[in-house]
Amino acid sequence: MKKFVAILKDKKKGELTKGLLIKHFEHLRNLSKKSKLFICDPFKDNDKMYLFN
């Protein structure tokens, strides 16, 4: 099975609105329920990593 990695970098603090973050987390929960999100975790330097099936 193929897996895809997404690494989010260079985010500016305060750039995301509360509403956008809520939608983002709902989307991640939906992917997880469908077993499409293998791992999702922040790094020490605040970058984020996602691994998708």
C-alpha cells in the first residue's frame, strides 16, 4: 500500500483563525475514521507531519 507524507513548515504564528483550525481538525478526524490518516504529529520545532494511506 502506498503512503504519502506531508510536512508543513514555515507557518506564521497566529495565521490560522479559530474557525479554520476547527475545520482542519474535523477533516483530520474524518480521515482517521476512514483509516486514511496513518500518523499525525507535531515536531519539536512546531512543524507538522502527516502520513496518509
